[in-house]
Amino acid sequence: MRKFCFAMLAVLLVGGLCGAAFAEPSPGAKIKPVVKIGVRADMVNQMGSARDAIEALGYKVEAFIFDDSVQPDVALAEGSIDMNWYQHEPYMRNFNRDKGTNFVMVQPKTFYPLFAMFSSKWDTVDQLPDGATIGLCNDATNQARGLKMLQAQKLITLDPEADVPTVFDVRDNPHKFKFITAEMSVLPQSIRDVDGICLAAGHMVNAGMSAEKYVCQTDDNEEYAVGFAVRGEDADAVWAKEIAKAVQCDALAEYFKVEKQGTQIPLWIK
């Protein structure tokens, strides 16, 4: 009888150990040795600056490079990448609304891009002539940001009912400005053909232009901070949070200061 009891105890112990060994990991567990991260082509060096900090945690980074601001989200929705790192939260929310996705911004966010009006002709808002042509981004969130900046400067008035205003929501345009739109990364190419362009300053640097002087800037920078976006199922994943924290490193801060010429402001440095 005693042998039988010992035998049963051994079976239970082995069964318990095996059950623990083969139990399903919790949703937030660190179970992703390889992380596929999508970035826009102009952010390749940003990814390179932070790669060592991520891989020091034991993850291997596979970077996927995209030429525009849409495909990184398409790839995330399709599941071909695990996260992307190029967009601010208003842009992400707009994509969720339009495409039915459930992307989430991982905390902490990384940096905010300086957003301003640049001109090759004028130095101040007061110098903008009546009938001036203003270049705006063609994506909804950044176009709205440019228009709100113009409204804050008391140059135009927007429809108060429009949460994400477009050029069609301009209700009062006393200076009779004309508006053109283009993809933000190519907008700097038109700077000599227009009176001003409204965009994230980093795209001026990407185009080989100075971003030190601008006509005016927004006052909503932290609202438009850039971070890692993941699918909703990974919102609480340990690997996602660890990566978001790891990139807040000296190497990335130095990249923002030198290569991006101060147009991207790290959130962890006050």
C-alpha cells in the first residue's frame, strides 16, 4: 500500500512538472526572440541608432523599410511585422478609423517632431502676402495640424465642428490664401514655388535643407509624439514595452541632436 502511494505521488509530481513545462505562456510574457520592426526609409538611421539598445535585452531586430507613411501600417495590419516606429498617435487613430484596425501606441513614446511653416521667401507671419500659396501635407492628420497652426496664428478660421479639418473646412480666409497638398516627404521640393510649407521639420533635413529658421511653429508637439505602434492583441506585451523603454538611450539622443539637427525632441530628456 505504501509503495502504491509513493508511486501515485511520483506520477502526480511528474505530471505537475510537465504541466508547468508545457503550459501556455501568459499574453504578456517575453516570448519573442526576433522582433520585426517597420520604419519609414528616412528613419533607417534612427533604427540603427537604437538597435544595440534593443538587442542588449536579448531580442534580435529585423528592420523592414518602407518608402511612404501608409505601407508600415498596412504591413502591421497584415501581420508581416510586429510593430512599427514612425507615426504619431493622431495619425494612428485616423488609420484605425479609416481601415478598421485596432493599433495601439506603446508607452513610453519616443520623441516629438518639431512641426512648423518654412519659407524661402518670408521670415515672419506678418510678411505673408495676400493671395499667398501655402503647401500642406496630403494626409489627414498632418494637414489638419498645419491648418490648426495657421488658425492659431490668426491667419484663417476653421469650422469648429471639424475634428480633423481639411482645406474644405476653412470658413474664413481673409488673406485669400491658396492651398496645395503633397506627401509630406516630398513637400520640401515645392518650397521655392510657394510662399510657405507646413510640415514636420525633420523632412526639411531629409531633403538637405536647413530647419533652423521657420516662419511659425505649432504649440501641440507632445500631442503628436512618435512611438511604437502594435496590434491591439500586443498592447500589454512585455517585449513591446521593453523595446519602447530601451530606445530611450544616449545613442538615439545623439542621433536626434546631430543628424536630425534638433528637429526631433526626445521625451525622456527634460
